[in-house]
Amino acid sequence: IDAGDQLYMSRYILQRVCEEFQVFCTLFPKPITEGDWNGAGMHTNVSTKTMREAGGLEAIKTAIYKLGAKHSEHIDMYGSGNELRLTGLHETASINDFSYGVANRGASIRIGRDTEADGCGYFEDRRPSSNADPYLVTGKIMSTIMEDVEVPVITPLSKQSA
């Protein structure tokens, strides 16, 4: 919750500074649609106590499988204009497909190399857009990964496809 508070305060300060200098800023995830440009996302790092402890990689994978099972629900809450950013290009996954991988910036969910090597840590949900509500995003992630449901295993993308 503290991170959401800090993000909203940062957005407020950004808007006021831009106002002071008569500059326009936007949080739209793909403000330049002409040409070959990256968009802007609110990549969200996720961990629980179990994920950060020895053997936590299995808890991370289970959480990822749960997120994959509810991909569309999450996309619906991850900000407007995201379909312009999540194209499968520019280090993004397609908005239509869920994927994960280690050190793969082209996946929906990225597990860092350190997390894989340590067998515990965190993962990064790369789908939320820059204009997403951090409280809705974190709430949706936590409610999904804390559900007690069986979900299918998802094969990770290779590191080479990053």
C-alpha cells in the first residue's frame, strides 16, 4: 500500500512541476503511436514471505500459474490504452497471450536471474500500464495468487527469446 501512496504522490508532483513549467505530461502507456517506439508500463514486483524464503521459487511459479489462469481479468484492470503497448514488440508480451520466463523482458511475467539462481525472491508483472491504479493492480494480484485453486502448469519462455 505504501508503494501505491508513493506512486500517487509522485504522479501529483510530476503534474504540478509540469504545470509550473507549462509542459504537458501524460501517463498514457503509448503516447507516441506513429513510428517504432516503446511504451510505458507500471511493472509491478511481487513477493510474499514464502516466495522470499528458501524454496520460494515453487511458490512463485504457483502464483504465476494462477495469474495465467486469470490473464484477461487482470488485463481489464491494468489501465487504459494497454492494447497499444502490449503488442509483443519492444520488450512486451502480446496482450492476448500470457507467458512467463526467466530474464525475459518479452514475457508477461519475468522472473529475475537472481531469483532463479537463489531459488527464492520475487517476480515482475510487466503487464500493468503506466496509467494503472496501483491499488487495483496490487489488490487483483494478491487476491489471485492467494486463492486456493488448482491451475495448469505453464511452460516458460526460453531466455533466448527475450
